[in-house]
Amino acid sequence: MNSSEYMHLSLAGLSVGDALGESFFGFPGTVSQRIERRELPSPPWRYTDDTEMAISIVEILEQHGRIEPDKLAQAFAKRYTPWRGYGAGAHRLLQSFQQGADWRVEAANLFGGTGSYGNGAAMRVAPLGAYLSAHLEGVCENARLSAQITHCHPEGIAGAIAVAIAAALAVKIGEGEQISSTRFLAQVIENVPESETRQGIVNAMKTPFSTAPQEVASQLGSGGRISAQDTVPFVLWCAALHLEDYEEAFWTTVSGLGDRDTTCAMVGGIVALSARERGIPAAWIEAREPLQ
């Protein structure tokens, strides 16, 4: 496979995880029963903003071979579909881009001038890690560039770097390189800047893989606060546990509840690259609505 093919495989995994994860919101008791029974919804499975923004990243990488921030901001604004589930800050930001505002100013002004440390930059970035997997320094730099358009807080950037690096490592695993689950997390940590997000991944690496995902989610967070530091560590623990099985990775991740479309998008975008023999079920791809 070439870099573009890896990128599109990651996008497929991300979008299926996103769309299927989104279907598991609802009354907690009912949702938990559906997860326990592994009950799939009727198609079509609608994807969210996670996938819509990832499509723009793929588009820019195909056109330029790297992230061009101004071009990516324009692509985000052009593709923006309000009903896809964007957060309030993202709505304001993308609408301002549509009106010609400078992303450098608008992103920095979010949340009283701190910038966003949400999980939105991490949710869309796995295909970038797949595309640039041969050069981890390039993965880190381009992940940072892709994040800062909407998430210029250091935590938001750290989350994007972590997921992108995980996707790059997953490519190597899919190609046959032997990387244990613990070493997988350790290599991610080596590339993530000092941050709460990085410390969360350190904590994830220390969490036994025999632990129930619900307990791991309660310890690490599963996106309930919609922050990078509250989302990415759990995501990487789930991915590391099931690097060779996309379907198992999904069910483990969604069992943690939380921001489940986003957690499942991140895990899906990573594990689709490593789980070649037990990759995305064909029926799941068919059930997801066509990408636009």
C-alpha cells in the first residue's frame, strides 16, 4: 500500500467508528444492554463532524502533500455542515472562517484567550499519521499545524500529536513490525510534548490490559469533559489492547461510554491500519453513509 491508500484506510476506520459510535447515545441502561448484546443499528449510519473534518485533512494532504493551514481552514469552512454535531465553539469558529476571519486570531481568542484544549483536533487526525507514517518528525509537525487552526491550546495540540503518532505506528504494525501494546504506548509518549495529555498516556500504559474498559474510562476519562486530556489516554489504551482486531477495539471503546462517537473515531482511525486480518468489517463500511 502507498501513503494515500494508508490514509484512506484510516479515514474508513475513523468514519465507521464515528458513525457507529454515534448510534450508541441514549438512555444509559438501554445503551449498555445494546453494547452487551453487540446490537448494531439499522443503516445508514450517519457520521459526525469528526469525519467531516477528517475528510478536509485528507483533501489537503492529497493536494499539497503536507498541511497548509490557510488551505485547511478554508476547507473546514467550505465543508462545514452545522447539523453534523459540532460543538458551540466550533460553530462560532467555522462561521467566522466562512466570513473571512483569520484563523490565527479566532482560534487564539477562544475560551477567553486560552485557545481550545478540546478533543476535536485529535478526533480528525489519524489519516494524517497514516499518510506521513514514514517520518515521525513530519507527523508531529503536521499534526501540530492541523490542530492549531481550531485548537491552539498546548493540550489540544498534544492530543492531536498523540493520535497521529499512534496511527503512524499502526501502519508499521500492519506492515508486520512487532510492537507490543506497552511498547506502542511508550513510543507514542516519546513523541508527545509534556502535558496533562502525555501524563494521561503514561497512566494508561501503567493500567493493566486485563482491566474492564468501564473501569479504565472512570480512571482516565472517556471524553466526558470533551478535552484532549480526558479522551486521548483512554483511546490509546483501547487501541493498544486490540491492535489486531478492529471489531473488538470498537466494542471495548464504546463500552467506556463518554464521548463515544469521538473515542470510536480515534480508535477506528488507528486500528484500521494495524488490524489487517481482522480489519473493518465489510458490512460496517457498507452500512456507513457514503463520504462526501
